[in-house]
Amino acid sequence: MPKADHSGHRARMKKKLAEHGLDVFEPHEVLEILLYYAIPQRNTNDIAKNLIDHFGSLSAVFDASMESLQSAGLTEHQAMLIKLIPGVSRVYLSDKHRNRNKVINSNNIVDYIIDRYIGYEETENVLLLLLDKKGKEVYCGMIAHGDFDSADISFRNIVSLALNYGATAAFLAHSHPSGVALPSPNDVYATLALKDALGLVGVTLVDHFIVADHDCVSLAECGLLDKENVFKSKDKEDGSL
């Protein structure tokens, strides 16, 4: 059986990319093109299809660990290129939207938080965002790794950051790799304790978001930043009056 003629295929794919952008390609073709730059003179179409079949989707390939990618047949160099994508995407969006004059409000806070978890949703990380009295960002960064109720989170460090940056408002976020954006009781109690600690220095903890599956749940919207609501609910669950 004669072999398929792949001569000129890469040139045609690159020409199509230059003329129409990535949106016209299937997911495996996007990965195929990316792999051109790590795998010269080989048919990367089959490799891309196999990777997507193995991990389940294009995004899952990008989110896979270095070890998993190498176990699936990639070299360290090739796996490193794949792992650059989520990180570069996050840095790109952060840089593109970094504007100290932009006010953070209820209309843009969710997208703002989610963008900062690109490449981080598969692990447990805690994000702190601090705003000044005009609602403008003065600090944003990952401050701990792990579940919110078990991560090595220092309330003293958070309060210190808030004071150092002259913040008057704070937002927290943490990721649930399980894909379930529901707060645990410990998440709620730790959040209330931090709210009290920040309140002592004149900083309002406005909200705490749980990020999962490129979406997030607001503890404030759920009424879980109100201590009276929380403990009323707990009393009802315990059967007390």
C-alpha cells in the first residue's frame, strides 16, 4: 500500500494559520501545529491525535504534568513546550489587563479572578487581591498552595501585605481541583477568622471565591461572609434553637 504524501503539508498548514488564525482548526490540528516547533520532520498530526485521545481534550493535554506527558511518549523538551502554554496564557492575560487605573468591581471581578487561575486550576492555590480606597488593584498574587483550610496560610502575612500596600479592601480565591466549587465548613470558618483579622486594621474582606472548572462561587453571594447567617445555619443543622 503506497504511503500518504505529506510533502508540503506543514507549509500548507502554516499558510492557513497565517491567513485565518487558529479558530479554523480542529483541536488536534492546533496541537499538531504547536508540535512543529519541538518535533521537526515528523508527522505530528498522529502524535497530536494520540495525545488528545489519551488525555481526553486539548486543554487536558496542556494541563497534564510533565511526567504524564513524558509517559505518553513525549521527550522532556517536547513536554516542556506543551507546559509553557497555560503559563504563557496566564502571564499574557495578566500583562494585557494590568492597569493600575482600572477599577475592580462586581462586573469584572469574576473574569479577573478566573484569568489568574489559568494553568493553576489542577492544583490547590490561594490568591490574594488587594484594592485601594478607589477600588484599584495594589497587589495580586498567589500566597499559598494547598486547600484553603490546610494550606500554610499566615493571617499575619495577609494583614501585613494589606498594610504595606495601603489596601482598604481584599478578595481571596482558592481552587478546587475536584471541579466542585463548594466551600467546606472549614473554608467558611477560616474565612470568617481572616475577615475579623483584616477588620481590626480597617481592611474589608469583600469576598472569597472558590475556583473550579473555569468557574467560581462567591461566599459573599452565598451569605457565608456574614457570621450571624453562618452560625444560624449551623444551629439549625445541630437542632439547637
